[in-house]
Amino acid sequence: MKLCRIRTEKGIRPAALDETGAFRDLSTYIDDLGEVEIAPAGLKTLAALDLAKLPRIKGDYAPILRDIRRLFCIGLNYHDHATEMDMPIPEHPVLFMKACPVTGAHDPIIIPKGSTKTDWEIELGIVIGQTAQHVTEADALDHVAGYCIANDVSERDFQMNFGGQWVKGKSCDSFAPLGPWLVTRDDIPDVQALDLLLQVNGVTKQSGNTSTMIFTVPQIVSFVSRFVTLQPGDVIITGTPPGVGVGRKPQEFLTPGDTVSATITGLGEMRQSVQAFGR
């Protein structure tokens, strides 16, 4: 099932994508899409609906959940990306967080004031559907509601300089687009066999496959749950394949007027314009 939140003339409505690609309004059954609705019982209720009988709605994508309180990130999780960043292959998942609000799949990327190195990073997002604490790898996927596309937009000068710690280069406004849909776990037969593609102005910059992750989705969920009790609505983004701007020779970064598109097999496409701060 493909779930999303749509901005309409009457406000944000929870919706599901039907077989024809049309949005069907779920607001008769749920007020919004949040932690209750993506829990196992909530998803079971939604899966039983006959979407063809629900009204169609039109609009654009809002953030995929009503409230994403915590956005966890895994760094250096593709062999080739670690190599292009000239960093060693990690022995354990590199865990950090983004502290900015999540934005929608078509919302603009804003280059922050003073930025010279705003970069792109397509990633697979994991949406947690039920509480996970010290879960095993074997049981980890039972705690996953579904998946989405993420772009871990990063300002590399902010990230690498000014006293260390990545969060300051990862948390500028607009740096956490997710979407366009939350695709439930049952709709993705093999999460470790998904193609990822990111283009800037129609030119391919990143191309990879989740089969080349250093740490798999079950390993990541299990690892994070050792240190943090994961809650429904938490999101983990799982690292990026090679081709980021800072790793290219010569380096490339986003400029106002660019268009960034990101696609992952079965998860749709995000497309954002790049704007200058203060526009």
C-alpha cells in the first residue's frame, strides 16, 4: 500500500494511491497519517479498505507523516561512498541525527545563508511502525511499517568544519525531504534489491542498489534499537551510494535554479527545485 498526505484546497488529507495512480481520500476513516495509523493494527485496517469506493483528491505532497519527531541517519553505508569520501569502511553503523523539520517530496531545497557546498544524498528511508527495543536482526523487519525516499541534503563546509559534529551541516531548513509515499513493507518483496537514482537537471549523479549496503536494513534497525528505543513514526535513513557532489572531481554543488530528482524502485520519485536563502 502506498500512503501519503496531500495538500488540498481544504487542507492536508491522508490518502492512498490506487492501482491507476490516483489519490484516494482516507479522511472518512482516519483524521491524519501518524503513529497510530502506521502501527500494525492501523495498517491492517487501511489495507482492508476498497480504495475504488473512496473519493479521488488532487493536490501536492505534504510531509509523509503528521509528526516525525526523530530522524536518525546512518553514514558511510555503501562501500563505494566510503571510498569516495576517503574514509575507512566502518565496523559498526555510523549513527547521527538530523534536527530539521521533514519536508514534502516536491518542497524546495533552500540553500542556507553563507553556504558554498550544499550537496545531495539519495537514501532509503525506514519508517518504524511499532516500538523496537533491543530487537534481533531476525525480528527487526516486524517493527518496520514501510519505506520511503530520502535526500540527506548536506552543507559540506558546515558539516566538516566549525568544530566537528555532522549535525550542523545536516539540519538546515529544508534539508530533510521525504516521500512521496510511505510504501508498506508488504509491497517491497526485497528491500536489499532496490535501485537508487539521483539526477540534477536531468544528469545522473548517483546510481546504486541497496544490495551494496555495508549494513542491511535488519542490521540497522537492530543496531539502533540497542541504544535508542525506536517509536512508531521514527524514521531511519540508511546511507547514500557514490556520486555525491563533494566526492566528485572536480567537486559539484547545488545552485539556485537546479532541479533535483530522486527515485528508488517501487517508492516513486521526489522532485525539488533549489532556491536561494531569503527568496
